Amino acid sequence: MSFHPLMDYGAGLHHSARPLPEEGSAFAYTPANLAKLEEICARYPGEHRKSAIIAALYLAQGQQGYITLSAMRAVAAAIRCTTAEVEDIVYFYTMFYTKPMGKHIIMVCRTLSCALAGAERVTEALSRELGLKPGETDANREFSLLEVECLGACDRAPVVGVNDDWHECQQPEAVKTLIEGLRAAGAQSLTGCHLKVAGE
Ligand code: FES
């Protein structure tokens, strides 16, 4: 039982509940991605090559947008582990996708700090603005809306991630501006990332 009666914490993570991944077309890393992966693998002792599993998956996902069974096999071969180990990682982390997603992936943190600070209201506002329920992608593959677990900025709740960027202290009233900015200027419109501000 979760602390929130309406949220299905953990659903889909159990082996018996998760769907079989889509086979997809044959996957092979591009030469550039293969070179990047080899550079990352070289940071680990040879016997721990599979420590690069997250990076290997990110490269595969960046290349084709989501992870198919074919891509899982290629990742497993590249870092020398089993496909089952790769599949476990894919299904454990919500930032890996097993189906095509929108260009802009909007992720509302629903974990405790954000839930207490009104994350559900933010999700509702995003749902209205995008015409999507959490878990859905629009027909043009422009936007996907997701509820995710802690994004690591709990003191700045509620937090909304947009691809690799994130927006802190997000309020329902600000959602329209966020989405309009993405529609008009894409990622160029993202200015709320704490890391970017801190790095200036
Ligand atoms: S609880 Fe939302 S960022 Fe940690």
C-alpha cells in the first residue's frame, strides 16, 4: 500500500506485470555512438564493463528514441551482460522508454515533497493544456506527459522535468507559459533549469 491512495506506486515494475518489449527493427549503434560507448567503457576495469549499462542505454535511446528488444540485445552484447540484466534496468528507471515518445517529454514528479506541494494540480493543468492523460503521447509525437518519481530537487517542489531540463517550484498557473514556449521555440524556451542557472 502506498502513502497516496490514488497513485499506483510500483505498478508495472514487477516482472509478472510488465509487457514484453517490442522487438523493433534490427538495432546497431552508429559508429559515433559506438566510439562514445567504448570511451565510456574504458573508464571501468575490463571485468566491470557492464558498469556502463546506463550510458549504453542512453546512447541507444538517443539514437532511436526508445528501447526495443533488439536494442536491449545490442546493449547487452556491447557491454557483455545478459539481455535480462538490460531489460531489468530499462524497466526499473522511468527515464527509459519502451515505446515511441513525444519530442518533449514532460515529467511531473509525484513523490512526497512534490505531492505535498501540489504536484497533482500541476499534472491536472498540464493534462488540460496538452489534452493528454499521464502516460499518453499526442498523435504528432510532439508531447508526452508522465508522472515520475523523485527528480532530486525536493527542496524546490513541485518539480517538472522536460527532457534533460527541469523546472522547479512549478505552479499550475505557469504551465500554459511553459507549454506555449515549447510549442513556439522548442528547447530554446527552457530557462528554469537550476543547473543552468548555477553554471552561468
Ligand atoms: S520529491 Fe519531487 S523532486 Fe524529490
